Amino acid sequence: MAERDSELVSAINELDDRSFLSLCFGPSVSIRIWLLKNAERFQIRPSLLLTVFLGFTKDPYPYVRKAALDGLAGLGNTVVEDGSMIECCYFRAIELLNDVEDCVRSAAVRVVITWGLMLAAHCPERKQHFSDEIFANLCSMTRDMSMEVRFNAFVAIKRLEIVSEDLLLQSMSKRVLSIFKGKKSLVQCYTEQLEMLALDVAGAFVHGVEDEFHQVRKSACDALFNLIILSTKFAGEALSLLMDVLNDDSVSVRLQALETLHHMAISNCLQLQEAHMHMFLSALSDNNGHVRSALRKLLKLAKLPDLVTFQLSFNGLVESLESYPQDESDVLSVLFHMGQNHVNMVASIITDVFEQIDPASEGKLGFDSVKVIAYIVLAISAPVLDTHSLRIPPRIFSYAATLLGRISHALSDIMDQSTIFAYLLQNSKNTGLSDLGFNPEGVPCSLTPGSYVNDILAIASPKTPATIHDKQHKDDDAIESIKTILSKVQDIWPLIQSGFLHEVLRTLRVCKEALEVFTYQIDKYGGALAFTLQYLKIMKLVAKVWNLMSSKHSCRIGEWESLLGKLEKGLKGLRSRFIGFSKEEERHILELMLVTSALRLSNGEICCHLTIMRKLSMIASNIEHLLKEECIEPSTFVCEVQRSLSKLGAITPKASCYSLDFRKLLKTFTLNHLEISEKLKHVKAELVIPDNDYEKTLYFVPGLPVGILCQIILHNVPSERKLWFRITMDNTTSQFIFLDFLSLGGGCDEVREFTYTVPFYRTPKASSFIARICIGLECWFESAEVNERRGGPKRDLAYICKEKEVYLSMIHNS
């Protein structure tokens, strides 16, 4: 009542000792509890407050006892010089560890650790004795019936700084160890007391990590944090225990186990053996990115004992990278750190595998493979001064130069791009550099067949410091690099036609890495940069499809359809996700779409040739319309397609496309130079699901709609375009929700920012599920009748943001 009345607040804050005691000993239990919980608000003498708290720990009402214990725990930060009073508080808390009420026992645990540490500090000569006694009492509470008590017991154990090694080892074994049997004294205990102490401690941490509640398991892992540095034997036992925890169902528990292992590595207590590696490295395949990241962070510090464990770690990282390519930068950074920590092992491994990865030796492994890139990063991690004595082939540093963009991004926390580039040139100056088209000064030689990479690498090489800090120069460098790279892409078309797929893919990869240098540095030409990166992906797919078409060997089942599907989807996205095209750019994209349709028709096994023929005809008509507007002649390929369509006549079910030789038509195609517009704008969206993850789920009732709150930022979305949410569950069914972004306001045409609640109607009869949500833009250039969906978009969608996961769990009746 006083807190609701402003006039009474000042009066109650000035309550004196006598009034406080009078109210505490009054008949009202609720007032007593409130006074004990808020005692710090009053100007009460600490000595009196300590006596009051201690006295009320014997109150018949459990919530009064809990409030009194909480008060004692709070007073533990004050300086108390009376040793007998400290003992009195400590032993009273020990008694209350056996209280019948869960809340009281939980509060008593906090008092035991707080006042127990004060008692140990007050009696330095008996510090070991009290620390062991506190540890034993807290371990006995790790098997309590209450989850909260068990959780607080492990939280309290983490605060201990000294514990006997024998007790620590006993906490890792459920059986009483032989070191306790028949032993006459330990911390001044007799044999019977000693065995009782061992029973209290026995298997405390084992029980903790096996607990049914993830909060307790996580707390048990955390409690090991400071104890592992007290004993080498205990650290070894803890390591084995934590290995099993890495398979825990809870992400938070796995993360805590890895954090404790990381602390062990920092403290030089992590002694990994071959027997640990299978469980240890399994975290690299974890579905959760935070878990994988935590283990990689640990591997940067770990000291591996032999070549076997090092090779296992390397293989684990490579397998993880193959499964999760988005982790590339992190994985390459780990490999570099591992190499620096294990120089001799690196030299041994690279010596054994060099011939397999060296293109000049026709190695078994493709130069573009993940494993080769991993070996290259591992090789260049050897210190500069040791490369000759360790016999690291200098040619590897030349190969690393072609991966400059990826390597510099991965090692950005160690050195900048200029330093990395100089390091690679220095170590490959005398031998091997000329193999990639560099002269001894590190300057690219003249462009020759098979050396396109070198000219592109020059674009990615670091600029002078004065240029780097000048924003205008950054933008100019970016657009100049974009135009240069697009001209190089045109030059590789003869290689695609000749079947040199390896050289083409390598060139496109280096082009991409050269552009990624500018990704976070420019604003003015961001649209042109994003377009060019997407265009490079398109050309990579074109090269692969063309290679399959020209190959004499039959392709794998589904490979042809998969690549063509990706190519069609990519071209639709390229045309939909950018605005401000010039007529030349639009015609260039349409011609690539024409090539894609012709490629699909070149395979005689297609079953929907009529639909594809109509699409081919429509694209050809669009190109013809643009050519008339520009008053220019069509390319040879477009002319041949138009002539073939004219011969075929009207496209009807009776018309046969098999009379046309599409492979012959495709031979007339030549990739023209693409002059990119500097005014291109990238249509994209940023989607955030606030306060939602695997631990903070969104609640739903099965069968009823649930609203998903979304924070959205739209960039450059034209007002006439249609946006849709797509929500999928289990990758089977999709639900589409129209987004009327114009009615929501929240900014200008270039940037719109707003929140929106998306309804999801298909909630399943399940305790929990994950829905995936993203935003798509209708492909305006498609016919609405072809892809009509009931209740959804009438055309295909080009997705303009990354798909987000939404975690949902069913509401349970209390």
C-alpha cells in the first residue's frame, strides 16, 4: 500500500530500527516477508540486520525462511570481522540444506557458498579444510529432487578456488575410489566421516551432465570452468566427460561444453588424444552454426599431440566445409592458425600430398576442390623464414595468389590484404611465380591463352594507401574493375566452346574474388557490383551446361535438368532483382534466356517441348522488339532462331520441334560484350524475425493461425511490383501471403522500413516445428496464365532476401 501512495513512500524509507523490528515480529506474515526482502531500503544497522536474518531462518513459514536466507546471501558482500558470527551463519545454512521446502534449500545453497568462502578467508590456516567441506556439501545437493536446487548447487561450485584433488577425482566417479578406503585422514576427518564425505561427492559431475533438465546440464559444464586448472588428472577426467556432452540434445549445453573446453585450452589443460577426436570433431558437423563456430574457435588454440590427430582435425574441417560452404572464411582461418601452431606437421603433410594437388603434375585432386584450397591455406601458414628449411614448395604460394580474395577475407583478423599479397609474392618470387603469368617483380605478364587469371588477379591486387582512403577513388576503382572483368568474361567464350571447363571455372572464380574485395567498400555502384557477381554465377552455369551438351559421355541422372533449372532461375532473378537496365543490357539477358531455352530443347528427351517452344518464341519476339527500337541488326544466333521459327510456323500441339537442329543453332551463338550501366539499382529486402530462436520460440495452438512478427527493410522496390511472403514447413507445402507494402508507408521509394505480422494458417498437430519464411518478387515479364496458383502469385517469384527460420512450439496447458 505504501508503494502506491507517494506520501507514504518517504515515511517508510525512514523506518527506524525499533519500528522495523516491531513490524517484523508482528502477526502479518506478508509484511514480514516484504520487510525482509526490502531490508536494504532502510537505514538499519548491519549488525542488527544480520541478527534479524539469522533469527528468521528458523521461522515456521518457508517463504520467511527463504527471504531471511536471501538477506544473509546479500549481506555476504559486507565486511564481517566476527568469526563466530560467520560460522554461525554458515552452519545454519548447512542445516537448512535439509529443509523440506525446495525454495529454502535453494536459498541455503547460495548462503553456504557465500558465507563458506568468507569463513575460509577468515581462517587462512584452515582454508583447504573449509573449501573441501563446502565442495562436499554442495556436491550432495547436486542429486536433490528440485531442479532449481541442483542448478544453484553447480552455480555455487563454480565459485570455489581450492579443492583437494582426491575429492575432485571422486566427483567424476559414482563409485567410491580406493584412495578413500582405509585412509586415516583427509582435511582432519576420521575414516567414517571420510567415507561419508566421499559418498556425498561421488559422481556429482556425472549426475550433473546426465540430468534430465538442460539448465542443470549446462550449469554442471560451467561449474568445471575454474576447477580444471587445479589438477591435471581432474582435467583429463573432465575432458572425457565433456566429450560425451558434445552430443547433448540442447544447443546451449553443447555450447557451454565447448566454452569450458576453450577455457581448458587457454589454461593449457586441454590434452586431446586420438580416442577423443571422433566425439570432439563431430561438433564440426553440427546443424547449429554457433556450435560449429565454437569448435573452430577452440581448434585455433588446441595443441594436437601427433600427426594422426592433426590429420583427423584437418579432414574434419574439410568435411565440414563441404557440408557448410558458408563457413569457408572461418574454416580457412582455423587452418591457418593450426598450421602456425604445428609447423612440422604441416611440412610433413604438404610434402606427402603436393603431387596430388599440383595442377602441373596432373594431380588427382581438382584445383577447384575444397580440399585443395584447404591444403594451400595450410601450406602458406608456415612462417616465412621456415619455408625453405621445411621444404614447402614455393609454387603453392603462387597458387595461393589466385585465391587472394578468399584468403584475405579469411585472414582479415591477422593481416590486411596488402600484407598477404606481399607475403605470397615474396615466397614465390624465385620459383613458381612465372607458372601463373607473373614476372619476378610480381607484375602480370602479357595475356596468353590459358593465363586469363593473371590479368584479373592484377585487378584484385591491393591499391596504394592514398587510394584506399579516398571514397571517390574506391568507387572509381570498383566500376573500372567491373568493366575490365566483364570484358574478360567475354574472352573466355572460346574456352567454353572448346571444352576447357577447368580453366573457365578457375577464371570465373578469380573474377568473383576480385570483385568481393569491393563488396563492403562502395555505395555508389553497389547495384552494378551485385549484378556482375550474379552474372558470373550465370556464366558458371552456362559453362557447365555447355560442357555437358558437348560431352561425349552421358551425364548423371538429373544433372542436366538440375543445371538448366538453376540457370533459368538465375536469369529470372537477374532480370527481376535489378532496375535501371539499358536496352543493351536487357537484350543481353534475353539472349542468354534464348540460349537456355535452346539448350533445353537440344535434349530430345524433354516432355514439355510445346511450353518451351512458346517461351522461345516469346523471348525471340521481345528481342526483335528491342532491336527495332535501337535500330540495330540482330546477332547471327538470333537470326537463325527467328528463321527456324518462321519455317516451323504456328506453335501448336501438332507442331514438332524435333525437325529443328538446336545443337546446330547453338553453335552460332557468340557471347557479346556486356557494357554495364552505372545506374543499376539492386532490388533487395532485409528480413528479421525479432526475439525468436531455438530457445525463445513463438507459441501456437495446433490448427489455428499464428502471427509471425517481421521487421522488413525494402531497397529499390518499384511501386508497381508485387511482393509475396512464402512460408514453408518441412520443405513440402508452401503458403503465400501478399505483402501490400505501399499501404504500410515507412520511407521513400529507395528505402522502406516497417514491421508486419504475417499470418501462418497451416499450423500442424505437433509439439514444435520450424517454418521458413522469405520475400519474393513476382517476375513481371512472365505470362500470368502460365504459372497461376490458387490464392498465391500468378507468376514465378524471384526471392530478394535470405530465407529465415522461425521456431514455434505448442502452448501447453499448465
